[in-house]
Amino acid sequence: MDLGLSGKRALVTGSTAGIGAAIVRCLASEDVAVVVHGRDEQRGGHLVDEFTRAGRRALFIGADLTVPADIRRLASQVKAAFGAVDILVNNAGVYPQHSWFEGAAEEWSRYYQLNVVAGVRLIQELVPDMRRAGWGRVIHISSGEGLRPFAHMPGYAATKAALHNATASLCQALAGSGVTVNAIAAGLIRTPEVENWFYAEAKAHGWGERWDEIEANILEHYLAIPVGHVGTTDDVARVAAFLASPKSEFINGAVVRVDGGSHTWAG
């Protein structure tokens, strides 16, 4: 399907690996000019090379989103290269495993700064141009944890709930502007980080060594997913590309679940 995105410009934060890389690939395949962001220049450069070889416009900008001056520099460099962006995907974030009683309470502030405040800063830097242009898309990559938290990652879950609240608020603030704001509540997605964690869990619990064996045990012992498998980064990326497109114009202020139905499980 042609999503009508050709010629649009996008910044996807945290896009050198995992869900972010899948989103930036999906957008580039729709002829979107993309800014790849992260702190790994080598991986970012490989992605830019991949896109430019395919005839797409792309550049990598490294920035530490915990540093306000770096965020301002990132926004300035994006504007210098592209003039403005039409699509902002706030994907970068930290995924801590601390339980209620394992980490210092101050850690919650650190999670919030990257998972929420960094996105707010980028919105303040980049969305005014969208509003002046009369069109734009803001997409927060969130988690089902923001809607139905586990007990063992409360600080992370709280940041994702904050993103859902911010999505609704910004949607109202931009009413009538042509800019829509949505969040994707991703379920259990097979990113490299998640995969490594489950390989360690499999070793500890005797779940096997191959991914198909491990996945079967994940579904039985960790999280039931009605579609019968763990999600892929492309599952999230395809939804993000649709929400970024003109075809999604009547979807606004929404939290879209991409979780294979795991939220329905009462067990």
C-alpha cells in the first residue's frame, strides 16, 4: 500500500537498533527522508548507507537525550538539514528491570528524564514548525506496561503511563492544527535486548536453547499471547508508518495496542 508519505521528513529517536531501526527502515521504504538518531555512530552510519544506496535521503545525528544542550543541537541539525520535520517518533528510552525494592527511588527520575522529558523537549523544538505548516505527526512508542503494569518494573511502567497522558493532552493542545498525536502500546516484542534477557531466563529455567523452544515457554510461563507468538519489531514499525501517514488523519489522541492480544489475558 502506498501510504502517501513520499517527500515527508522524519526524526526517529533511538533508531540505530530494535524497534526504532525497524520504524526508520519502514519509513525510508515509503520514500520518507529520515534522521537516524542514537549514540552508536557505527550502527547509525550503516543504516544511512543502506538507505542512501536505495536512493533514499538519510542522515545520522548522534545525541545524548539526557542532556538538554544535546537535544537542542539535535533539533538544530535536523532543521539545518531538512528545514523541518513532518514526523517525530519518540522511541528512545531506557528499559530497567528494577523492582519496587531493588533500586533507589531516585532512579525513577532518571527513567522519567529519558522516557518522557526528552520527548517533551523535542516536541517543543520541532512541533511548532508542524503547526505552522498545518500538518504533522507525533508518535510515542510506549508499552502495554503503561496500561497494565507488571510488579517488577514499576518505574518504567510509570513513564509509559505518563506518555499516554501526554498523548491525550498534546492532542488537545494541537486541536485544529493538522498535527495528530498518538502512542503505540507495544506488547512483548523480540528486540535484541528482550531476546538476550529471555535467553538468560531460558538457561536459568531449562527452557531450551533454540528460540522456538524458548518462545513456547514464554507463552506458557511468562505471558500468554493469543496470536501464539512474540511480536517482531516490524509489527510495531508497520503500525507506526500508518500512524505517520495521511491515511491515519482521523486517529488522534489514541493509544494503539500492538500486543497480539496479550492484554486480554486475565491469568
